[in-house]
Amino acid sequence: MNQTIETIMNRRSVRSYTVKSIPKEIIRTLIDAGNAAPSGCNAQNWRFVVVESRDFKDKLLSLALPRYKKWMENAPEGLINMRKDIDSACSDPIYYNAPVIVFVIGSGMTSDPDSSMVCENIMLAARSLDIGSCWVYFGQLPIDNQEIRNELELQKDEKVYGPILLGYPKEGFPEPPPKKEAIVKWI
């Protein structure tokens, strides 16, 4: 199998990380891979905030966790059941104690598709280097906090994508979840 296809097929969401830090040159390589994503009219309207600070991660979690718990009180039963194992296995069910959190921040008319491709490039590049990653929607919960917005230098016209967690998998890469057969119409 082609190496690119193999990397795509083996990418998994990792939710358990070792405490080993990722060297800055590898993080830079992952950012460069994200930065190589296509964009509408080659606008490249994105930027990155890399969080390694334990204090800042603790601040993010202290703001996100109560909101997450409140949100889960009214979540569909299927989601609650799916998250039970995750929530009971980790004191941090939002950022999973990942050594690195990458906020991809985009703006402009095509930022939704563009920044999503940036995130996917980062996650695929991470997998190719045996680094785990996970796109965590709940990681956005604290971005309405002014202190967090200030730290991220988040402007009114900008939106956070991800964030993407990065770290070395504590227990290897998970087995693939079942995938539905692709629905294809040929014309």
C-alpha cells in the first residue's frame, strides 16, 4: 500500500498520552504540514497557537470542565454512554493531559473548509511520525473567556478550529473503529 494511503488509513484519535514532551522541531514540522494545506484563492487565512504551558492548560481545563459536565447533563444517552469510559479513565476528559495543544485559528470566507484541512494535515503528519493526535471540539469551550481570548490573541473575525491535541500515545494507537460503507453515486 502507498505510504500516504497507509498513513490516512492508520490515523486514529488518541486520548491517552505519555508525559514525554515533543521536540520543538517536530512540532514545527507538524505546523509546516498544516500550513501546506490548500486554501480558497490561496488566502492562507490561518495561524497557530501552540500551548505547552502546564499553567495555561490547567486554566483551559478549569474553564472547560464545568461547562463540559453541564453540557453532558443534557446530552443524548448514546453520547453519554460513549463518553463514560473516557470520563472515568482520565481526570482531564477535555484535553486528555496532552503535552501539546494546537489552536488553529482561521478567518475569512473560506476558513471553515480551509482550516479543517489544516487540522487534518497536522493530524496525518503526526501519525506519520508516530505521534498521537485528537481533534477536540470540547476544547473550544473556554474561548469565550476574555483572558483566554487575550492569550490566544483571538480577534472578533477569527474562529478556533480543533484544538488539536498532540502527544506520544501511552498505549499505542487504538484499533480502527468500524466505518460505514461509502455511499457513492456514479454518473
